Amino acid sequence: MTLGHIPNIGVRGAKRRAAGGVVWTVVTIAALIAMIVTGARPGFRALLAIPVFLAAIGFLQAREKT
């Protein structure tokens, strides 16, 4: 017996998570631009993986309603 996907948030929760994804995307882009303008070393640019991850989680949770 296989259970299907059971959403545990409603429309409002999905919108909040999608909004969080958008916010983290904007933060990532702003930080990347700032790093390019200031000439940050590539090692520091790797830190952008954190906000990219948070943005992806927000979008995925909104899509799957989890």
C-alpha cells in the first residue's frame, strides 16, 4: 500500500514559504553583486551557498506544501 503526498500546510503557508524563497533569492543576488563590486575572493563567494540553499528550501516547501 502506497500513501500519496499529504500536504501539511495550506495556501497561506505555501505563500509564506514562497515569499521566503523570494527574499532569500534577493539577498543572494545583492550579496553576489556586493562581492563582485568589492572584489571578494572566490572562497568568500562560496558562502553564497547558504542563502541559495535557504531560497531553494522555501520554493520547494511551497511547491510541495510541506
